Amino acid sequence: MMRIAMAVMAASLVLAGCGSKSDTELASGTITDPDTGEKTDYSVTTGGDEGNLSIKTEDGEMQFGSGAANAKLPDGFAPYPGSKMTGGFTATGKDGQGGMASFEAPGKAEDVIAHFRRQAEAAGLKVNAEVSSGNTLLLGAERPDDSKSGVQVTATQQGNMVKGSVTYGMGG
């Protein structure tokens, strides 16, 4: 089923590049997983000034695009002070929610990672990975009792700016 959903998303991205200013249904129908025969109804819409795209099925919904409206952080997390949210995606379903939010901010990568570390720990997540590679820092944290719930933060130093992302999944 995931292969079919990814194919629908890829085709929809091409169509979404047309730049509609309001919600417009691009496609809808029923897809059949060739491995299981399972059928799923779907609809794909695009809209807004920033090329948003939404895919809905009976199991959940995925939204993505550029701009701050699509750069949602998990509950209990706030953007780094002075940052500009640049895009992302969210997905919700019966098993929980997840997403990715990208950002850029003036400052140092170490400070950005420290900011998100404090929030992860305050949310009850335990840091389980810290990586430094060149100009990029990575922080990983997860719930001790739920390995499906966690966050990963990357921060790359580019001059006096930091570009990064917060990727997360939270079980239902």
C-alpha cells in the first residue's frame, strides 16, 4: 500500500507545481494494492499561496508544502527564537502522527540543538543519539516506553545562519 501512496504523492507533486491559489481537487479515486488486493479511496487537493498539497484516505491524511503553515512541530515544541519556518509535512493516522518541519535561523548550530534538547527532555523524551559531522549536528530522542515516538533534529551551520529540520513521530 505504501508504494501506491508514494506513487500518488509523486504524481500529485508534479500537478501541485501549477500554483493554484485556492483549494482544488487534483485527483480522487480508488487504488488497489497489487500485493494484498486491499482497496483504498483517496483524494488529492492543492491550494493556498504556497503550493500546499493534501492526500486523504480512510486511514489518515498527509499535508505538505512550503512555508510556515506546513512546518508544524510536535506538541510541546516551539521554534528556535528568531527562526523562519520554511516548509514541511504532517501525517496523521490511526497509529499516531508524524512530520517534518524545516527552518533557518541566525545563530549557532550548538544553540539550536540545545534549544530542542531542552524541549525534548521536558516532553519526557530521552536523548539517545548525538552526532557531529562537519558543520552538521544531529540530536535524536525517543520516549523510553515507546520506541515509535521520538524526534530527530538536524542543524547545519552555514556562515552565521543555521539551516535545519525537526522530524518526529508520535504514537497514537
